[in-house]
Amino acid sequence: MKLTTPQIVNFSVFLFFALTFATRSGYSLGAALLIIAAIIRIKSITQYIKKINLPLNTKLFILFLVLFSLFQIIPNLIQNLSMSEFDKPIRYIIIILPLLLLIQYEISLKTIAFATLIGSIIIGLQAIYDVYILDVSRAGGRFTVVIDFGNIALLMTSFVILSYEELKKYIHQLIIMSSISLGFIAVILSGSRGAWSYIPILLFIVIFFYRKKLTLINFFNNKKKISVLLLLFVGVTSFVYPKISSRINAATNDITLYQDGHSNSSVGLRFEMWKSAIDTIKTAPLFGAGDSGIAESNHKLAQQGEINLPKVWLDNDNPHNQYLYVFAKYGVFAFLSLMALFLLPLHFFYIHRNSPNNTIKTAAYLGICTVLGCMTFSLTESILINNAMQTFYLFSIIIFYSICIKRDINHET
């Protein structure tokens, strides 16, 4: 049986979420299929885009994808860096093709719901295997940076929570709750405190999404469900409490040590690197200080006694903050482009959040969760310099974006 293009597109989306951490670089399989499909269909895409009028927000998003890419590629060319340094910047241009492909076809909410359900189950089981079978301290290192593992696990879990109403049409609620529980277990076992800091924001988004169903009457009519939820919460919390406690205590101790003048800790090193990145920005605010600018600032400030970094960290050019990283390396214009890649999708999803169409509404909230999550993670980690997080952000955004755009276009025509 020959698969149609819409079936291939939905299958690729399914693989992207379901296999995210089923294997190393599992997220790349679905992404690669979407890129290949877009290249094969490039003639059809061109003809389709000529016929329709893309929303202004979408045109601006595509423009800033190109600009953000060029603001990194051009300095790299000037500095004659190796070809590997062009890999990640070029992806912001490549992602435009699958975005335009996705706009042509309907992405099923059921596809996303089932894929993220399976993906969260796999992520949770992998995390348990890492920590309790392989006896590693933090889950996810077999697949990517453990911080990214925790960040993506939390986003995937949020997708399942927001797709709950869709999922319960087809499968037992106990399976859905098990998926959510396993997702949260993965987040905790990753030890990613940046992900943990996003949980209060995520909770607010979820409550707002389900606000009409969370009335006092519904609460008392669903006492059995509430009891099950509480039992699951207590069970998961008991299971992962030692990990939560140790990471929180470590962060508290790091801050205390830093206040006492000891910076050789996870938190302390970040504070020192942020100082260096800010100094780099002051030196070259317009176009950035280039590939070695932050490292040069590290050495300079260390010699002046203004920061205290171990020798092995002096050549480190990653301040563990996406905003400072881009601003320091590439300048204010690249920084503004980065902000556009966050704020344009956020605005787009925000204006679709109250759509009477449940698919659009859900896709909009999934997009809001993704953008706000990545903006939060970017405060303590340079998330877009790692393959997993960069790929997950870009493809998640265009998938949710395309659902809303497709229906906007259909409405106009």
C-alpha cells in the first residue's frame, strides 16, 4: 500500500515525539523524514505558498529564522572557523522547508497525543533504568546532556497533560496517568533544576487550560479521580524524594558557598561565567566578541581577580545562559533575533489560545508550553547549542504552528 503525503507527514510527527529518547538521537528520525519529505515536495510547496497568503506573524518568524542563522554564519565565516561550526546555525534556515510542508497538510491532534504519551512512557522507563539499574547519578546522559533530557521530559509530559481529553477518548485513563507519572519521574531523576523551576509556570498554564472543567461541582463529582491522582502523586513523590532533596540541598549549599567566596560549584561557576559574559557584551555590544570572546574575558577578569574560575574553565565559552551566550558572541542584533524566535511564536499561540476549535486551542497551549519552557530553561543553560534541545524546540514549534496556520488559511479561503 502506497502512503500518501499527509500520512507520511503525520507518521513523521508521530516518530519525532514517540522516539525522542527511545534510542540515541531518536528525535532525529522523525525530523529527518520531515526534511526529506519537504525536499522531495519542494515544487509543490513553492506552488502552494504562491497561492496562499501567509499570516504576517509567520512571515516575520521565517525572516528571523534566516536572520538568526546569518548573524551566526557570517561571523563564523569571517573567523574562518571549521565547517562543524556551521551545523547548528544552518538549521534555522533548513527548518523553514518542513514548516512550509506542514502548513500544506492536516496534523492530527490524535497523532501528537499518542506520540507524546508513548514518548513520555519511554522517557520515564529509560530514566528508571539509568538510575536504578545502571546506577548512574542522573538520568539521560546516554542520550544527550542530562539537563536537556530533563527539560524535554518535562515538555513531553506537559503535552500529555494538555492532550488528556483527546487521549481519554481512546485509551484508559490509568495509562494516561502512568505516562504522566513516568514523565515526571524522568524530570526528577535527570536532576535538572532548570526544568524544576518551570513546573510552577507549567502548573499555572495547565490550570488555565482546564479552568472550565475545574469547578467546585466537578471536583466533588470526581472524588474517585482526585483520590487516584493524590495516590499517584504521593507514590511518585516518595519514589523520587531522595533525588529532589539532594539536588535542592546541593543548590542551597552552592549559594551559601558562593556568598562565602567559594565559586567552585555548579551554581557558583554559573554566576562567574555570567559576569564574564556581561563583560564581553560591554566590550562588543553591536556585533559580539566572536567565538573566543567569552574565553578571553574569562582570562582577563581572572587575572584582575574579579572572577574566580578554575583553570579548566577559563577557556569555556558557554556561560550557561542562552541570552548571554548569543549577545556576547554575536551581538545585539543576534540577541534581538533570538528573542523574536521566542516571542513571535508565543504571540501567535497566545492569540489562538481561546479558539472554539479544540485542535487549534490545544495546539496553541502546547506551543505556549514549549516557548515559555525554553525561555525558562535558557536562563540557566545555553539550550540551543545542543542538538537535542535545538531540534526539539524548532520541530515542536513548527508542528504546533502549522496546525494553527493551516486553519487560519482555510478560514480565509
